[in-house]
Amino acid sequence: MQSVRAALADSDWNLSCAKDLDEATEAIALGAIDALLIDLENASEDDSFDLVQLMGMFLCVPTVVLMDRFAPSVAMELVKLGAQDVRLKSEIDGGWLVAAIDCAMSRSQMARYDTLTGLPNRGLLFDRLNYAISQARRYKHQLAVLFIDLDRFKFVNDTMGHEAGDSLLKTIAGRIRECMRESDTVARLGGDEFIGIVTNLNDGMAAANVAEKLVERLSEPVTIAGNQVTVSPSIGISVFPSDAETGEELVKLADVAMYQAKQTGGSGYQFYRPDLNSDALRRIGLGVALQRAIRGHELELHYQPQIDIQEGCVTGVEALVRWRHPERGLVPPDQFVPLAEELGLMVPMGDWILQEACRQLKTWKDQGVPPLRMAINLSAHQFNRESLLEHVLLWIEQAGLNPANIELELTESSVMRDPEATAETLESLSAAGVGVAIDDFGTGYSSLAYLKRFPLDVLKIDGSFVRDVTTDENDAAIVKTIIGLAEHFGLRVVAEGVETIEHLEFLRMNGCRYMQGYYFARPMKAEDVPAAIDDIAARYQQRASVSV
């Protein structure tokens, strides 16, 4: 190594020599080195030489390998294992070696580290995890994988902007790093999800100490642009080898455990529970997949036109959520919306629907589509949170819309859960200019007092009444009564589930002006809506001409 020492004599680098791979590995674990130079011929003469161990060292720090004789096949294999550069020792001089080390560090940083936080990225995470598993198996140790997800991060990102969100993530990344040993790995999986790998454990339960430190530290307020922001972590823990023996499976089970932690209220941790039965695992797995879908752009909105049959034009659309699963294809809402309700995902999913619907309405406006009302279903969880009006107005303002363009659809059960709070919320929405509709009217509470008490704009007749309106006297009587009530209270009435000309004519004869259903159009993708509006108007004009 004399030639190497001489080449680095005038540089800012300090050279430290390890007598064997074990000593080098220990130095890396202690964070004592920034880059690694390996004399391959000298290393391979060591009795303890292990290519797997060598590969593990490559994964920890930027590495340049020096060879006596250049062998292309060996050089390629070393690069595949993770070395950034392979060079001949005979070519060593000060300028070349310093440049090689600097380039190795730059390449390593770009390829393996998250650009925002500086933490290892997904690729390096799994490389390090698989190496840690091989070492744990070799030395009969345990290791734990901690899946860390931030509660309320999306709210911060949406209300304060992406720059504030990025600043928060960098602070959180630093705090996670503080809570773990130098020999452990902290990686950013994506978004507000982080992974911690805690190694050399005699007892997997010792990971709870790390998790407790993380919960306490990450729950402390963060100051961003003069404002204090508070988030908290939900942490799931899986342990090698008791829970799983592969990196992918350990991360998956830690993810499931994190989801369990979030379901118990967040701001805590949970170990993976192997006692869950297969059905519970399937449901939790689907819940995890749905959570990923909300963040990973697998959800999409379809839109069903609402028709003014008196004018023969489309006056609004209802936004309906669909899940385009990467393996199962388009999942209908009746298969995942109840699960989202049960697992507490309606708030984040509903927030996405609100934001996306507003964005789409602005897109149509910019394309010259005639003015439309956007009807958006609101879950009871969304409606009953204190920040509802703040969220709604935020996304309306961001999209550059008028509040009158938005109509929130609520069920009877959600508005009657707490009448006093409901009245206050509806009055604030009404004062802001946001429309409110009662969806599926007649299927919920029998009390009609709220029609007088609450500031409402629309009653929607449930499709189950419309379906048999021409053959069932009871359904016909219910529909007539709802139309009469709406007229009495000065409310607009919209009939859902209109599928035949007979439905249309019955409703028209009884004073219902606004309708939606398969007779006019099925729910469709956003790009198909402008053409559907023109088609419905053309059909009306054609029918009006025939009538004349």
C-alpha cells in the first residue's frame, strides 16, 4: 500500500489500513471511513476471504478495487457486486486516485441514495437487507425491520405546500438516523415511508426500544417557515428469522404490522402478529394495497352526467371512484369502499377524490366545456372532522374554481349522527357557497325534521325506488312524495338510476327535472365527458325536432 499512501499524500484523504476483511467491516460499521480501497490480490490471500462479505462492504461505502492484472470478466463481476470502479495498481498516481475516489462517491450517491434526504434508496435498502440477513444467519443473530409511516404528513403537504413537506421529510430523516446506531441502516422507501434495519440482536423484542425512541422523537414539533408542525409515526416491526427469512417478506410483514399500528390510532408501534388467520391477513393485505393505491395513483375517477331534461343539457357530473389494481384490473367500488370505511381509509381516499375532482373540473373549464357542477360523495368520517371546510376550500381555491361549482353529497345517516354539529358544519359550507345534497334520500332516517333545519340544496332519489317506479305503487308513491317535499322546501331533486324511457316519462310527469342513469350515460373516464355532453345535447335536439 506504499504506492497508494504516496498517491494520497498531498490530498485531503487520510489512509487507514485494515489487516483483514473483518477489521475493515468493523471500521465501516463504526462509520470510521468514507470510501473503501481494496487490493484484490492481497485480500484474496487472507484465509478469511469471503466474496459475500466483500460484497457487503461494497454496499456500505463507495468502493474502488485495485488489481495487479486487469481481467475484464473479474472487473465486470466486481462492478455487478457493487464496486464503483476497478483499476490497475500500476496506473496509480495522486491525481488519478483522488479522482477515482471522488467519482466513486459521486456514482454511489446518485445511484443508491435518495436525492432529498440523502438516505439509501429502495435498491440499496434491499441490497443491505439481504446482506444483513446473510450475516445474521452466519453468526446466529436476529435482526428487525421497522416500517415507519408518518401520520398526518399528507395534510401538511396539502396545506403548506410541497416545499414544506420536503423540509419536514428531511428533518424526520435526520431524527430517525439519530435514534439508530451507526451500524444500522435507515432508508427512504418513498413518500413519507422509511425503513430501519436493526442488526445484531440477541432478542428481536429489543427492537421495541428503538421503536419507542422513534415514536417519542418523531412526535416532537418541527418548525417550518416559522410555523410549528407536528406529525407522529406508525411503526410496524418484523423479525428475522422468526417472522420471515427473506428481505422482501420481512418488509411486507413489517408493512402489515405498520398498518395494524395505524388502525389502533397511530403514534405507536406494533410487532407483526403471526396469530392472524388467513382471512384477516387477506383483508389487512388488501387494506395495505388500498393504502398504497391511494398514494400510488392507482385510483381514478369516472364521471356520470346529470341531465336537465327541461333544457336537454348536462348541468353537472357525479364523481365516482374506481380502483385500477395492477393485477386484478378495475375493482368496482362495492368491493373496496366498504373496506375503506371499515379500515379508516375513507378520509385519505376522500381527500384525494375531492382534490382530483376539483382539478378535473378546472381542466374541463380550460378546455371550453360548458359550466358544470361537480357532485362529490362525502363519507361520514370526512364530514365529521373539524377541518372539513378548510380542506374543501383549499382545493377549490387551488383549482381556481368558484365554491358554487362544487356540490357535496351526504347520506342521511352521516348528517343525523350529531345534529347540532351537523347544523354548524352545513351552515359554514352554505355560507362559503358550497352546495350540499342528501344522497339516497328515503333509505335512511325516517325523520324529516332536518329538511327544515339544515341548509340543503338537493335531494337525490335513490335508484332502488326509481327501478320499479312504473310497476310498484309503493315506489311510485315514495318518489312522488320526495318530489313534493323537495318542491315544498325549495330544493332541487335529482333522480338516480334512470334506465328506461318509461322511468324518464314518469319522473317528468311528476315534476322531476334533473336525472342521471344508464339511459343517458354510464360513468365514464374524464376524457370522454366532453363528447358525451355534445352527444346528449344532440339527442335532445333530435327528439325535440321529432316531437315538433
